[in-house]
Amino acid sequence: MVNRKLTEKKVSVVDLFPYIFIVAVVPLIVHLYINKLDPVEAANWTGGDEYADLFSYWKSRWFIIASAIGLSLFIIRSITGRVQLKPDHSLYIPAAVYTLFIILSTVNSKYISVALSGFVARHEGLFVLLFYVLNMLVIFNLVNNEKHVKIICNSLLISAAVISLLGLLQFTGHDFFKTGLGKSLILPSEFAVSELEFQFGNMVYGTLSNPNYMGSYVALVFPIAMASIFVVKKKGLKIASGVLSVLLLVNLAGSRSSAGLVGLGTGIILLVICFRKHIFRNKIIIAVSMAIVLVAISFIAYKVLSDIDTGTPEYYLEDIVLGDNTAKIVSSTETLVIRFDDPNLTFHDESGNKLEIDISKKDERTVVAFKDAAYKNYTVEILGDYIKVKNTGVEFYLRIKPDSMVLVGPGGKETENIAKPSALNVRGFEKAGSARIYIWSRTVPLLKDTVFLGSGPDTFAIVFPQYDYIGKINAYGTSNIIVDKPHNIYLQIAVNTGILSLLAFIAIIIVYIVTGSKAYIIGKSSNAATYGAAIFIGICSYLVTGLFNDSVLGVSPIFWVLLGTGFACNKEITAEKNGL
């Protein structure tokens, strides 16, 4: 048995500092890095051999540095006897299996350069994934008292306050990163502040690059902010925790993240269950809590249902058939044939009948409209040898070649033969869930090749059928897009590192949920249990958002540190219950 009192005395804040840095500082890092793409990345990106990365590269590098320092300190402490490993085969075995398959999938990958460092704009390669798991195990063995848990949680909340304030500014239309001062902080000195214009849209993203990631972040952090209201004794700190909780909700609303809302709903339900002893002491709190739950569930149901497209889209592209100087555009309602007879373009119906047109000039473009009512929603714009075809919510480009027509895809790629990949039948629902249904329908067939080993860490964009131009047009309204993530953590793991690695990850999660349920669902009132329960709720909420969002460097490092902390809390509380 571990001598807990001895270990408590020997583990200091210094040992925890790398993980404090990971949960508090890494999410805040925003700084420009000009990413030089290797040939594999360039071939599967939007063109060019460089990418201006603001949100991922430096997060990944500082995360790796902090993790390496933390692991080194832990090894030294273990060798000197200051820290002893906690016995827990139910955690170590699936973690070891998961780690093994991460390594094997990398070694076996056809795209090892990407597997090692991660794909452009993401950077979740081998070393990042390994440190996710190692950080969980190290922090599990380091954390052994309430003070350690409070340090980690409070560090996270301080960082969350900064992110929330930045998000509040974005919510009110005053994005700090668009200001001169903001740009000067995130751009290297060799760049003039005026050189770059940031187009982040009007949604809240904080320092996390994407509103969806803000949704996952809020789902993970909000329960801890709420729990601190019950734990802290000073009135000022209670008020601060309450204000932070409200700010996080405002950020979630501003992000418009449906995944975050679903995760929050899960969190609120678990909050009521786990903190019922705190809540049910006051009838007013009971009424307010029930109202919040009902409103949250109703709002979530509305958002989810409203995001599902239940009817056939107004325009549905069936196929684009390219031939000698012709392009046949087949939709669910009509067929448009574009024919090039140098130097003229003519337009025909499916039977070969020539269509009457109106021609106008707009800037340097020639704009073609059709007199036939069946083609009233079509517009064709001609600029040089490029043809832009537009219909309701859809546009794509064709290019006239000397003896053929080609479709123009992402990064200016041209194709004469439009292939259709293996896919689940989701006809008419491609746009649902912000095109998640489309992505999943093309991702699931990939799993037949990733049962044992995946394609390699962060290689999803490479193995996804980027050539599926017809599907992309129906899902996004354009073929000029790269799908670089599946919007589902579990599919992400299954494709990148394999189904067996996914099963190992799920095993880790099951162990945590089972031990956490035993520790908190029955209800404990101690501060240690309160923090543990809050982490438990945050982890569960995050895992729910993972059904719709991806693992990313802005949020995942926090998840894995909290998971390790949560395992430590569960073990301590279980030991207390058993009188150990």
C-alpha cells in the first residue's frame, strides 16, 4: 500500500507546475507561425506551401515542452522515492494499450511525417497524443489531497476568466485580436500590424480558433466554476465564481455551438444529481435549478431539432459528367449541358435543345441567365477560361481546357473524372448538423481499413475522400473545401489510430465513469468530493460534446489533465469510504 501521508508531504507545487501551465497558459497562447507544408500536407490542403497558423502550432510546442518537463520531474521524483506509483491496473492496462496503438499506427503510417508532427492547423501528432496519456497518468500519481486539486482547478478558472473576457468582447463586437494592440501581441515583430486582417466572423471563439471548440471548453469548465461557489468560503470569491459561470454561459451563447449546448445540458443534469445536497437545502435554489434544467433541455432540443434538415433540398446535385468540351450538370430536377465550341459557349437541356439566354456584363465577367423557367435559378458567370455555375445555395467552378472541361476543387485542383467514394446513404441530409452527417457518412466506410491500426495520428484529412466533389457541393454548397476533421472524437481516434485504440480509450473512460459514479452519484458533501464531482461532471459533458466535436489543442490538454486529477479524486474518496 502507498504511504499516502508520506507522499502528500513530498509532492510539492513545483511538481504540479507543468500541469498548471498546461491548463492555465497553453489555452491562452495565440501567436503567428508560418507553417512550411511538406508535400503530403500541401497536396491535401487549400493550395500553396505555407500556412499562417495562429492557434495550434505554438500551443502544441509549449504543451510538449511543459509535458516533457513534468514527466522528467516525475521520473526523478520516482527514482528518489519522493513519489510512489499508485496501484490501479484498471487504469494502467487500457492506458498502455491505447499508447501502444498510438505508436504502432505511427510506425505503420504511410504518412509518417504528418503522423509525427500533426496535420497543418491542428498539430496533434504522435508526441502530443503520447503526452495526453502520460500527463493523465503522471497527474493521477501526483495528486493526493484537496490542496492539489484546488490548485489545478483554480488555475484553470483564472485562465477561463481571461478567455471569457476575451469572448465577451467578441460577443459585443469588439474583438481584441482585431485591435492594433491585439495584433501586436500575436504577430512577430517582423510583421507590420497593418499587414494582416483577421476574419474571425462575429461568433465567440476566445483563444481557441473556433466557436465549436469554445462550446467544448465551456462544457468542460462550467461545472468546476459552479462547484467553486459551494466550496469557497469568502463572499467575494463566491461572487467571482458566479460571475465567471455567467460569463461562460454568455460565451457559449455567443459561440452558437450546438455541441456545447448538448454538453452543457448533460452537465446541468449531472450538477443537480451530484450536488443535490447543496441544492435541496434551499427551496429557492430548488426552483431556480429546476427552471434552469427545463429551459436548458428545451433550448437544446430546439437547437438540435432545428439543425436537422428533414426535407429534400431545393437544389440537389446528382452528378457532373465531363466530356469532350462539355459538362453535363445533372440535378434532381433538371439537366444543364454546357458545350464549348471555340470560341462560343452554348447551353442545352438534357435532350440537346438549345436554351435561350440573356447576357449581361458585370465588372469583367459575362453573366448568363436563362429564359426557360426550369433553369430560372441557374446563373453562369464567365471570366476568361473559368466558368462559375450557381444555383440555389450552390456554386462551383469549371475550367475550359483545349479539348475538355474540368472541375476545379480545393487549392485550384482540377479533375476530369469525378469519382464517388463509398458512403452511407444520407441523401438529402448532407447539410444536417453543419454538414456533420455528410462527413460521418464518408468517414464510417473508412473504418473497414482501420480495425487494427489507423492511418496514423492526425492523418484524417489525408485519408478522407477529398475528391468527393459532388458530396461536398451538396453538403457545403461548394467543392472548394477541405475536410480535415470528422467532428467526432471517437471517429477521429478510430480512423487515426485504429478501432482497437478507440476501444482502449473507451475502456479508460468506462473505468473513470464507473468509479466516479460510485464516488459522487450517492452524494458526498466534503470539499474534496465537491471538486471531484465537478471534474466528473465536466469530463462527462466534454465526452458528450465529443460526439460532435474533435480533439484539439485548445481543449484536449485540459481534458487529459482533469481526467488524471479526476481519477486521483475518485481513488482518494473511495479510500476514505473504505476507511483506508
